Amino acid sequence: MNSHDHLGAMQSVTLPELDAAQLHDREESKVILHRNDVVSALRNLSTDYFILEHEGKRMQRYRNDYFDSVDLTNYHQHHNQKGQRHKLRYRTYVNSNITYFEVKQNVHGRTVKVRRRSQLPEQRLLPRDAVFFFKQTGLAPSHLIPSLRVDYERILLVKQDFSERVTIDVDLSFSSARGEVQIPELAICEFKQPQFDRSSPAMVAMNRRPQNFSKYCMGLASCDPSLRRNRFKKVFRNLESLDAMPTSRGLVAA
């Protein structure tokens, strides 16, 4: 994706300025594209959006370390479309080497995220993060173990009135105890809005219908084909239609 010319044409915003559009309580929607299609979309957004620039870079490297139960309760709750569910992860901003522990809760279609400054864990939640998780959810953290690592690069746009954030994730790779996959051709575009707005300039520019899509669930299902995935079949069909199917990098034998 040779999007750097278009990234350079956009007016930048700094991390402190971005705090005005955190939108931790929001509605989220996603579209997926072939990464080559992002270039034309960005071409149409420079008059409506700022782009995050941090330490001179406009593409930021991210690492997400997810935790789940041994039997992947969070994965199966998402698959079964449970109305109230949560995800927990350590998110590391690789460029600045800053890590947060985050708890995302989905309450009937609305996403609420809370987080605290932390550091990369090992095989268990760090003690203060475990306490934080219990206070947020009322659930015992002792059964939680690492379930999936996701690495990617992100372009972050914010609407010039700070009412919307748009993230574009590319160069995705996933690793779990069951295997490793990568999807270099995929771009995941996520819209974070106070209320869903299909007339958003970014959504219009992407020219794709929003769909349910979870990096966590898609990554686990790609790393371990034995997982139940009936409700995710449409996602994999869409990836195939985009010529952006996961490529295995060493699947672990059953």
C-alpha cells in the first residue's frame, strides 16, 4: 500500500490533542478492505480529518496481548452473540513503548472501554491489573491466561470537529498456542462514533457495508481451525472475496 503520499497530505494531530476524541463510550462499526483500496479512500479525506503523528511517524506499530480462560470463554461468548460480554488485553504502543491494560465491555451493541497504565505481563495478569479487572467486571481473574497476540500497524484519523475517530489497521499477524498466521493484504477500518453515522465522510470514502468483525475471534479461528466458527463463515468468505485470506506460519499439530 503506497499510501504515504496521501498520509503526508493530511494535517497532523498530536497525542495530547487526540485526548479530545477518546470516545471510550461509543458505538463501533467496521469495514474490511484490501489494503490497496485504502489509498483511494485516503485521497478523499484530507479536508475532513486530521491524522495522528507521533515522533515524526504517521503509522504506529501496535501489539495486543489478549487473555481468556483455558476454554476460551470470551471467544465462545462472542461466537454465540451473548449480549453482554467483555475482552481484556494488554495494548502496547510499540513506537513509544507504553503499555495499557484494557477491559472492553460490550453491552447490547455499545462498547465501553476502561484502562490503566501497566507493562507487558508474562503468563498471568499482573496483580494490580487483576484487581482492576475484578472491580470492573466482578469476575474472578485467576483463571485467565494468554490466548492470542496480535501485531499490526495503524493509521489513526480524527474528524476535524473531534466527533469521530477512524482507525485503519494493516500488516496484521496473529499468534496463539495453536499456530501463527498473517494477513498482509487486509485492511480493517473501524469507526468510533458517539452514535452510528453512515454519512460519515470516512465511511462514505471506504464504500463498504459495515459488518461484524473481531480481530480477536478471527485471529483465534485462523490460528486454530478446530474452533467452532459457524457464525464467522461470512467473515472468511469476505476475506476470500478480497483475496486476503490468512496465511499460516507454522500451525501446531493437534
